[in-house]
Amino acid sequence: MILVIQNVLTPDNVTQIRAKLDTMKFVDGTATAGWHAKLVKKNLQADRAQPDYMPLNKAVTEALMRQPTFRMAARPRQITPLLFSRYRDEMEYGTHVDDPIMYNLRSDVSFTLFLSEPDEYEGGELVMESTAGEQKFKPPAGQMIIYPSTTLHRVEPVKRGERVAAVGWCQSQVREPGQREILYDLDMARRALFDKDGKTREFDVISKAHANLMRMWADI
């Protein structure tokens, strides 16, 4: 399941994060790429050794965890440290799949949190590859795209301006993407029923099915 999640950050949040990033040192992004991804990765990343990194990482991670759609869709058990990236001057990240183990966590769900508005840069689309074809994404700042870490994807060259984003991975409470999607659909359906009619018999039955599938599939 590939999902665009809105309202992860407010415009004020984005402004504050961008201002902080403008004061930070950026280094060659290949330092955090796998041996094959190094061949196609051309970007800059905030140096995580500097003192300002940890407070910024904590603030953005907490914002992610406050977002209900992210919690329902990803069911994060643990989240890796974030990478704050910059693309400019024809920088890109060619087709690759994320490493299966990231920071001693199994990468189940990958995400990109956009920190630049679409009109701030030309190119730079996040492209997902599948048997059904390609999907391109370039959402507004403050929105996030999540997708299974098994997905082939790339970042198109940035021909003008600057693309800033936060990238991370999570190990999910539910390992299989198809199972996560079923739980997400059931959760959305039962919440819609509750909003419409309150705690009905139908709501209780769907909630029972949702809870029992979670018990069956939970990887904790």
C-alpha cells in the first residue's frame, strides 16, 4: 500500500524545521547508502554528528507518531533515525530498493516527509515502480508518502531549486504489507461507522475482527 498522508506538519512546523536545517552542516549522502545504492545516490544529508541533529530528529519523529493515519497504516514498532536530505543542481537518487536492515531494525515501511513546496523546485519527483507501471509523487510541504520498503523507487533529478525532505524507515508491528492494508481498511471502516452511527452492533463486530486479526498477525 502506497499512501499519501496529509497534515503531518503545519506550515509553521515546516518553516521552523527548514530554518534549523539552514544552520546545519550537510555532507555527501552516499555515506548512508548500501554498496549498490552508492552508485546511483547523489544528494546531501544533514550531518547526524552535530549537536542540533538529535533534538530535530526527536521533534519530527514525535510529530510522525502523533499522526493517526501514519499509526494506522504503518503500525510502527520502532522508527529509525531520520535522514534530512537536500537535492539540487541535478542531484538524484536512481532506482533502488531500501536495505532490509536499517539501524538494526527490519525495514518494513519506508517514508518520505516533504519539506519543500512543489513550486520551489523542478523535477525531484518520488517515483514508485510496480508491475502496474510508475507512480510519481510531489506533494506539498508537510505531507508524507509511506510505502512498503520492498518497493523499487527513485528520486528524479532536481533541475531547479532545492528539494528538502526527511526520510526514514520503521519496523512494523505487522510484518506483511498485505496484512497491514487489511487492518488499515478495517480501521477506516469501523471509524467511519462510529462517526456515522456511534457504537453499534456492526461497529463491535468489525472491531472484534480487527482486534483478532491483530492478535493473529502481530510481530512483537
